[in-house]
Amino acid sequence: MSPTTLPAAGPEHGHVTFLGAGPGDPGLLTLRAVEALSNADVLVAEHEVLDVIRTHARQGVSVVRTDADPSAGPPGTPQLTVVDGTSTTAAFRAAARDAAHLVMEAARGGRRVVRAVSGDPGLDTDAAEEMLACAAAGVPFEVVPGVAAAVGVPAYAGVPLRDAQGADVRFVDARTASDRCWTEVGASDGTVVVSTTLDSVSAAAGELVSAGRKPDTPLTVTIAGTTTRQRTWTATLGTIAQTLKQAKVLPSPDGGRPVIAVVGERSATARRDQLSWFESKPLFGWKVLVPRTKEQAASLSDQLRSYGAVPHEVPTIAVEPPRTPQQMERAVKGLVTGRYEWIAFTSVNAVKAVREKFEEYGLDARAFAGIKVAAVGEQTAKALVAFGVKPDLVPSGEQSAAGLLEDWPPYDPVFDPIDRVFLPRADIATETLVAGLIELGWEVDDVTAYRTVRASPPPAETREAIKGGGFDAVLFTSSSTVRNLVGIAGKPHNVTVIACIGPATAKTAEEHGLRVDVMAPEPSVHKLAEALADFGMKRRAAALEAGDPVTRPSERRPGARRRRTTT
């Protein structure tokens, strides 16, 4: 067995992995961490850490919260919930008096347990105690390091901890630091990284000044580091209290939240404007409404995250089978009997519809043998590959019906033994592809593979955010998404940036009383996201040039006059 392979689950092979989840960005999980999570039977962590790791866990994993739920028991009682699985036994729940005991009991029962902590396990005193308890009890365990907040947060804040001269770097936890510790770091001229809380930053600054640091020593303070809620303030030891007061962050309900402060002349705090790569992303912190399902919006949402946005998927349509199945049944039988030269998929839903019909008949991807397969774009192609089919044609340019037609070969009676194309698609699809194929000499069986209907309304909280200006932007990818979103959730607030994929969609948005701020240069969802990012970048640059604070659209005062920006 290799060193990185977890033992198989069973009564004699329980195992505990103490795993560092990093400072908050799920992208900072190590490859080893993802592997351990995918094999876990039980996850044990605080709820904020669970939010980072749970997407990498398998279905059926039991999830144990170690932070207290006031409604569920005495303070500190670990709370058990289950994700995609059945509850653990009553005896296991009764044994959950503390995290260490729970972890060992689960491992003794043959489970692979992942005990995840924020940052790095080696810097977590509770994790160290739990490791000692496992060692004393003979429970096998391993440690998967994580990115420590004291290192990861300054990197995301654009504050390198060392310069070319190799300045000394000291790390201090203000919550446990002794007078001697403050004296030592105060006497040093190196960089000091202080882990503290928002309401204790000023006190930590005072400790350093009392220990010998000059009041004009630069420092940065970062809250919610490595997440899209990150915010950084630059000041000096002597002015940080006033800076936070002016920013209206103290006193506040978040006063006890962890922060990382970096102190020192040589820590590049003065150059943060040039080095702040994360917070200067074009859509940093923007909450963007994507009117699609999570499955449909996967690559688009990833693209938006790369710009610093927080995508929120809200499906505006639901997919249902055709009212009469006979047409689809005849087409699938014709596909098997050699009626078609080509089959063209114009959406992931079309792939799903054909796949379901195949399964109904006991067929699989082998039924496509001898048939050329076309996909309208990358996401549809990926769905086909997952089905076991590699498409023969994907547009080399625009990923649309028009782009597909650009690359589609005309019918040639010499080389094409059959002149017919099977086109499974939605009931409301446009005729662009059908007309183009006919013009190229092909016969087309245009078959309704599925129907699109208006989706159910989103939760009340989402509806209120849409109407109340809680979203910074919304991406409309078709006229139907405009009509359906307004129909199920109401009209977006006038502070929300409206981005449309093309003129027809923009016209529909304007007909519904929406002002269109962004238009994609070509009908592609990824070009639409790029156009929104460009809008955000120009908006940010304009604010900086005017000396105004960089704010998100949703932070504007209700009723404030909006400044139109042309993209």
C-alpha cells in the first residue's frame, strides 16, 4: 500500500486524517486533502470549515459539526448532521461528548474519519490534543498540512512578508501572547504577523508601540482573508484605531471575527496598491445572478469566480418530457436502424433526453456507431463524452447554431450515403439550424426531445434580494430568461447591472423596464461574462481616478442616481 492510500473501511481498519482546510478559499486545499476527503466516511469540523471541504466529499458521508448549536444542547456539544446518507447509530451519537472522543469512536468502528480544521493542523492546539489522544488510544492517524492563515491571508492581501534583504518574520497569536512575546517582537525590526480579532487590533497595536515599535510603523489588517468577503485596511500602529472607526467596522457584531495584521517597514505594506491582486479583480465581491441551474452554469460560474465574483444560480426554466413521446421514439429507432448520417445536439438537455430514451430501450453509446455526432459547444460536448460519445464536430468559432453551421459540411451524394440529420431539441428552439442545414442540402428530422417550462419561484430570500438590490449584476442569456426571471421572482432593482447576451435579449429586457448596461460582443455566455468583467474594471478605474471608494453596485444608496457606463 502506498503512503498516500487510506486503509480500506472495515472493523479493523479505522483511520483518522487531521486535515488543514486552509484560510477560507476552497481552491487552497491540497491534492492530498481532496483525495482524503473523497475517501472519508465521516467529516468532523466547524461549520465554516465544512463549507470549504464538503463539496469534495462523497455521497453518503456523515457530517459532524464541532461548534455549538444553542438549540441542540449545552455549549460546546458537537452537532451531528448527515449529508446524502443515513444517520449514524444512536450509540455513536451518544458518544459525541467531545470531538476527540467522537473521532476515536468513529475510527474504532472502522470508519475513515477526516478531522478538518481551519488553516494548518500543526498550528491548531485542539487538533494537537486530539492527535495525542489518538496516539494514546492506538488509533492510526495521519496529518495533511494546510495553508496557514498567517501566510495565506497576507499573500491574498498583496503583502509579501519578506523582501530582497530577507527581513526577519515573527508570528504572534495575540489571543495567547505573553508580555515577554510582545517585548521580543517590539524590540525587533522585522515583520510581525499578528493573528487577532477585529475588536482587538487596536490593543495589539498598542502592545507593539509599548514594546518599542514606532507609532508610524505601517500595518495592514485583513478580515475574511482569501474569500470574496475579504477586506483590507492600510494604516499605521498609531492610526489603525481611527482608520477602523472611520471605516465603521468598530464596534460591530463582527468585532470578534479573526483578522490577520501585518506590521513592518519592510513588509511591502506601502506597495499594496500595486500588489493587491485579489481584491483588485474586476468583479471582486460582486454577487452575480446566473439564471441557470448549477449543472448548466458550471463553467460560467467558474469563469465569474475567476473575476472575483460570487455567482448565484437561479434556474428560470424546468425541463419536462415531450407531451407525446412517439416522435422521439421513432427517431431513436431510426438512429439504430441507420436512418441518419448525422445527429446534432444543441444543448446538454438534448443529450440527457436522448440518453434517457436509450436507457429506456436498453441501449448505450454503441448505438452511435457509424453515425456522425455534432455538438453546439463545449458543455454539450462534455455531456456527450460523459455518455461515452466523442463528437465529430464542435464549432471552431462561435458556440451557437450559427457557429455550428459555419463548420457543417454540405451534403455530398458521393461521400454521404445518407442525407438525413436527426435534430433532438427543445420545443421552443429557433429555426436557425434547421433552415441552415436544409440550405446545405440535408434533410432534417426536427424532433421535440424535451419541453421547457417556467421554473418554480426561488426562495423568498432570493426574491427579496433580486427586487431589493441585493445582487450586483444579472446575466441574461436569452429572452426567455428575462421573461421567466421577472415572472417567478420580480424585476431586478435599478442598482443591479443588467448584462445581456445579444440584441434580442436586450430588447426583451428593455421591454420589461430594465436598463441594459452590458452587451456581449458576440452571442456566447463566456463572452458575456468577459464583457461584465470589462464593465467592472472600467467602473473600478473610474472610481479610483475620481478618488472615490471602490464599491459594488449593491452598496449604492437606494434611489441614488446611477452613472451609465458604455461597454
